[in-house]
Amino acid sequence: MKKVKCFIQHHFNPLHVYCRLRSAGFRPVMAQRVCTLYEKFFYNFLLR
């Protein structure tokens, strides 16, 4: 179970998501806004 949690923490980390959005062609400001909302509404609940 610890491996699963580590995998989720890494791949769903807001910084990791930001990097993937930038790689997909998002502008820096838009990627940052998306990640801020993502962190507030999804990521914090995911790791509880």
C-alpha cells in the first residue's frame, strides 16, 4: 500500500501536474492557475 501512496503522491503532485501542463503547451500563468485550483480542490482530498 505504501508503494501506491508514493506513486499517487508523485504523479498527482501539483508541481508534477504543472510540468505536464507546460509540456502540453499551456502558458505558465494558466498552468499555475489550474494547479492552484487542482491543489485546493483535489490533491488535498486525495491524500487524506
